Amino acid sequence: MLMVVIGAGASYDSIPALRQDMGNALRPPLANQLFEPRDVFATTMQQVGRILPIVPLLQNLPNGRTVEQVLEQLQAEADDYPERRQQFAAVRYYLHVMLWICVAHWNRLAKGVTNYKALLDQIERWRKPDDQVCLVTFNYDTMLEEALPVVGVQIGDLPDYISNDKYKLLKLHGSVNWGRSVDTAILGIENLGAWEIANWLIDNVRSLKISNTFRMVLQHPMSKLHNVALFPAIAIPVQSKLQFECPTEHLTALQEFIPKTTKLLMIGWSATESHFLKLLAERITHKLKVMAVSGKLDLAKQSVANLTSAGIDVDAIESSYGFTEFIVNREGDDFLRS
């Protein structure tokens, strides 16, 4: 069975016609670009004002430091500096709104042509009738969902992500269009606008009771469903990722699929999520065929090295291509056919 793991590099290089347009302000950002002073980003930052005091730290990274490392350091300060909790609630809303807007514009530029659709078509070309494919992504955007009709899968609600017999999509760190129901009542919520609700939740995050009930949303910023407030189901992108942000049923589907996995295709994923690597190492007891696509050969080699360091026995192919080159050169055909 095939597992495909998608990282930020895949969405960054998702439109073949724009692969050379590296300065495009609407391009889905890599992790270190999440807080760049682009117009769309800056406007969203102003709307979630609590985020503004930490933005300079995220836009001016010390040499050798990443956004994920800086966020992790700030998060660790929340116990003795409670303001960090409001700031990190604002980060979740910022990521939810900014990426929603950014990817919507990016998709309009694509005019329906994306590497995700081509990837799924190539997978389906070689998929045996009884084989299942598990798509795992750590991205928050919805580009994979929008590509899935190519292989006959429609995502209309949360159960649809795992109900298909052939393809399952697991978003382990959440999604821009997922929210958690908030059990804390907001007085007069029926008369409040979306941003009023969002900023109330940010300001009061320390006393909120956020449930494990996930909902799909159709608007940004998410606000309420049947007068129940919704809080973005998006994991903070810190270096030491310890928790998943997805429905329990999705995590169960992942745990059931992992032992059946014989091939792992990694696209734009650096294999640094320790909680996910631990699951793989615990549940895969056989040698795993791996293909790593990371844009550069040294990055692909590092991704494979991270797998082996986690205790996963691999037979690896390391590509020097990025997503677009991988697709147009059909580099994955032999791997997918085998």
C-alpha cells in the first residue's frame, strides 16, 4: 500500500506555470515565510492585533534559526507570561485567514492546473484495483481536497476524508477550513460579527473550554455554527511537534493504515515531525520503500536520514527534483508501478 506525505514544499511548487515566479506575493509560503511582510499577510496581522508584538521576532530570524524554533521558544514562555497565550491564539487565526486568502488567489492563478491533480492522476495510473492510498499532509491549505475529484473523491464533510475505500486524506496538523467547537458561551453571539467573535476568543483564550468536536467551515474568519463559537483547528508550527490536530477517527485511520504501508512517497516533506515518525517506527516492522522529493538532492538525503534516525528501515530513492520537475519528468512512474 502507498502512503504519500506532503509538506510545505509541495504547495509552494504546486503550479507548474508559475514555478519560476518565486517572488509572487500569493505563493503559498514555506515555514520560514509564514510571517513575511507581504500585503495580504500584513493586513491579516492587523486584524488579529494580539500577534503584532511577536511579529518582529518572526520576520527577523537570527542566523541559523527558523520560524518554528522561535515560535517554540515563545510558546515555552507562556507559563510565566500569560500574554503569550493570547498571542498564540492570534497566530492560529492569522494562519487560518492568511492561508485561506493566499491559496484562494493562488488557485485562481492556477486556473485548475496543479501538480496535485497530476500527482493523483499518476498514482491512479499505477494503482492496483485493490490497493489503497493514504495521503498525509502537514499543510493547512485545501489544495489536496480540491484535487481529489480527479480520482473520484469528493470532500463535503469531515467523514469524507477517510470514508473512501481507495483514497484517504489525513491532515494531521489541521486545516484552514476546520474549527473546534467552543463550549464556553459568548453572551449575545447571535448579534456579533465574525471578527468580533474571533477577537473575543483570542482575548479570552485562557478561560475558554475548547472541545474535541471538529467542524468544517465555509468562511474566514470562522466564527460560529448554530450560535456556537468555532476556534481554528490549526497546530502551531513549532519545531518539536508533539500533538496532532485532527479528529480522533482520522488518527485511528492513520494507525490502521501504517502497518500496511509498503511504499512511502515524500514530497516537500523534511521528515522532522517526531510524533508522526514515532508512529511510523512503532508500526512498520518491515523494510519500507521510500522516494524523497525535496527540490534538491541534499534536502532529499536529509529527509531520508531523518527517517532512518527515527528507527525506520528504508530502501530509498532520493530525487534532485522539485515537485514540478518530478511531475513533468514522470520520475515517480517506476516507483509507483513497482
